[in-house]
Amino acid sequence: MFLSKLFLLLFLFSTSLLNASLVLTDKFKKYDNFTLQYLYDENASLTIENVLKINFTQTIPSQFTQGYKYGNAWFKIKILNNSNNEDYVLFFTESIWSTLSLYTQKDSLWVVQENGLSIPPEERSIKDNFPAFHLHIPKGEVKTLYLKANTIASQIGEFQVYTKNEFFRPNRITLTEWYTIYAFVLFAFILLNLYNSFVTKERIYLYYVGYVFIYIVFTFMHSGLYLSMGFTGWQEGLHVLGILTLFALLQFSIEFLDLKSNYPLMKKVFHYLSVVSIIFAFLLAQNIPYATISSNIFFSAVLILIVYVAIKLFKEGFNGAKYYLIALMLYLPSMAIMAMNFNTLLANTDITRYTFLGGAFLEVFVFTLILTNRYRTVNNEKMIAQHALIQEQNKNEEHLKSEIEKQTQHLQEANLSLTKQTKELQETKELLIIEARTDMLSGLYNRRYFYEASQKSFYTAMRYKQELSLLMIDIDLFKNINDTFGHIFGDKIIRIIANIIKKSVRVSDTVARYGGEEYIVLLPQSDKEDASKLAQRIRIEVEQENISTDISKNSNVTISVGVAQLDKENDIEIEQTIQRCDKALYQAKESGRNQVCVL
């Protein structure tokens, strides 16, 4: 009897596990890679009672794109809670859905948490600019969630599940905060162009300021930040702002490409297209049927025309078109990726969804550099013209000399101001480069930079027949340390060991954080004997650092090290050396940890 009951319990548990879309455990605080079931209600007529009788036949990933559909979307998620937590938050990464309501069953009744643009943040169960829902799932139970959603934009987004503590963690950076930082960085470029406009009195800067400003507003709407400012949800807003961005780009292009002189016919065409853009903005604001699809086609066609005109002028010898094309080519590929993502031609990933932000930033950055240089040129031309006028009007040599000195001083001051601005932009660029190659926690190089450096060292060693060795270092029992003392203590250990490694290596060596608790060291012109000695010194210094944890038998934090040397006869790429080094590290850990293994 006991065995039959046990078998029945195991059968019920395994059945629940197989039917669940997501299984919650104590191992993770955030879940963003699971599946859910999807049902499209083209006529937007189904109720929750109807949906319960329908078999969901389509399974989609939690990060999905279903393209432009104007009916209702129904999502079904089954969650099995095998953790000790019972309170979670279901989060959705897009703020632009008109409605997104969660249906959960409680005591045979359906409880509805309404969300989306139609619901102000202060009226939502979780006051966030993005849709978020409270979930209470008792331990060992399966909860089935139904979500009813609608949007006039593409049905795109990602569902994520957080533990309640993780979601409301004070130092967690939210999507809204990332968008806000991004917008304020772009606003700095607006200030610079406003200054250039004030100095030169040229309207081209104002056109570009308008272009960037509209894009910043687009970003604020995309992040839902405008909702927290008290504005009501405007589901057509993103499309309207998108087409207004095209209007501003057309006006800016007329001035930048000097179409009045270089291509008068196309200047008229661009003005007509600007009027059509305003018309489309009005139609989109009124949510006229098929206006979205039509405006997308119009937008794409105009961008192609703009590129064509720039290429034509470049071939005809207009040098400014070259810089225009450089800036535009930084932006258009990322926009094309986003458009294909929205239209299901590309899968929805973080790269395809957010690449346009990086492309837009690069475009704004490059155009600002170009326009700032233009300001310098224009300012110099003005100064030369003033100087010539003074020479012509003043016959008195002393007066002429005084005026020349005065104008020269003004020119030096203007050049000094421009030099300062250029230096600030260069410092910003250098800071971005440092951030792109540095692991912010440990202060070491990150894995991407290490890959580039190791490739260069590999080819140098092969070409000049030099020795090259690698160390791969792993903190012993680091997961237990994190679980016992928390991630703050674990981060501290990562930094301490990073500093020990940095102090132990040469200036010519490259140290990077390879993974969560892994480091990797590139040792040019070193054989495995020298590398092994260095590894032992680092291992001993870490052990003697006396970072007490009581996790390992000797109570101090220790490391295991794998050592490998480049095989110039058989290695055809650095990855083979890295793999041997990783294998050596594995052997070191398998042999008891706190030791060095050489392959």
C-alpha cells in the first residue's frame, strides 16, 4: 500500500513537472528563458471562459515577436514552484501594449490584474512603467496564468519572472533607469549643438537639435517614463514620433547636403516628402486603419531615397556627403534589424531588440562631431571675412593693426573653446572604450578584450616563434561562499583576488575576468615552467591572504589554477590553448582544489 501511494505521488509530481512551462527553484532569482503558449484572437471576442475551452497549439519562447496583429493575444503560462519562495513578480519588457491583463484563479473565481497603456501606473497592482504583476504560488503547487493583451504596434516583448525580493531590490537597475541614462547622454549632444547654433546663427544646428529631441522623446515614450510624469498612455505615440523623426531628418538633410545648390530638384522632393510625413503623423495619431503599415513602407522608401541622394552627391564630388553617409550607415543597419525583428523576420533577442539604441547613439555622436567641425570652419570663414572687410575700409595702418589683433584674439578664444569641446568629446569616447573593455566589478579586462589581446599575442608568438602560456584561475567553492555569505561578500573576494593577480604579473601580461569566479592570465614570452611558478606564487598568496570563510577545510579562500603553453606545432588558434588550460584547471579542482595543474 505504501509503495503504491509513493508511486502515485511521484507520478503526479512528474506529470506536473512535464506540463509546467517554468519550474521555480531556489537556484535562481530571475527567470527569462522559458516557453509559453500563444493563442491569437483575431476578432478580439474571446473571454476567459471561452479561452479555457480552447486548446493552445502554438508554443513560443518567453522572448518573442509575432508581428503586427490587431486582434487580442492570449498567453498561457504554467508555473511549478519547487522553491521556498512563494511570492514572485511577472514582468513584461514592453510598455507600449495598450492592454495586458493577468487572469489567475482563486477559489473558483478569476482575479484580474489589469495593466498596459490604458491603466495609469498609480492604478496598477505594481506601480511600474512596464507591466508587472504580483504572483503568489504556494510551494509545490502549479499555477496556470492567462494573459490577455492587445497592441497596435508589433506583438513583441519578453516575459520575465523575478522573486519578489529581487524585483524590489533597491540597487537593481530597471529598464526605465537605463532608458533615462541613455536619454540624458543624448541631451548633452543637444546642448552642444544649441551652442553651435547660437555661435554660428545657422539653422542646420536647430534642425539637428529638433531631430535628436524628437528621438529623445521617442526614447522616453519607449521606456514608459512619460507615464510616471503624469501623461496618459498614448498607444499611437511611438509611430507618430517615428514619422516625425523622418520629417526632421529630411529638413536636416536639405541643409547638410546643400540641396539648394547641389540638387535643386531633390530639395523640392524632400519638402514634399516632409509634408507627407506630417500627414502620416496625423493619420497615425488618429489610428486610421492601415496607416501604420503604410507609414512603415513610406519610411523605408524615403530612407532609401536619402541614401541614394547622398551617394549621388558623393560621386559628383560633394565632400560633405561622405561624412553624411558615414553617420547614416552607423544608424540604418540597426534600424533595419529592429524593423525585421518587429516584422518577425528576425527572432526577438536582446541584440535584435535594442541594437537600434546603440546605432542611434553612434549616429548622433558622429553627426555632432561633424557639425562641431563645421562650426569651426564656418567661424574661421567669418573671421577671415571680417578681417578682409577691416583691411578694405581702414586705410590707417595703426587702426588696421589693432583690429587684426582684436580679431585674432577672438579667433584664438573660439579655437580654445572648440579645443575644449573636442577634448571633452575625446574623453567621453575614451571613457566609453575603457568601459567596453573593462569588467566593472573586478577592474580587470573583460572577456571580449581578452579574446582580442590573446588573438594578437597568438599570431605574434607564431610569427616570431616565441613562447606563450596561459593561466586559468578559479575560486574554490565560490558558489558556497555566495550562498552562505551573500553576493556582496563574494564580490569583495573577487576584487581581492583580482588585485593579488594584478600585483603578481608583469606589465606585459594581460589579466581578465573570464567568468563569474574565473580569471585568465595571458603570459607572452613565458613557457609553462615560468607560468607554473607564477601560478604557485599567486595560489600561495591567496591562501595566505587569510580571507576566512569556514567553507573549505582550511577555512581560508583558496584557488585552483590550470596552466597551459602554446603548442606552436599543433595549435592553429588560441582557443585550443585555452581549452587545454581549462582542462588543466578542471584536473586541479578534481584533484582536491588549492593546487596548480599543468598540461
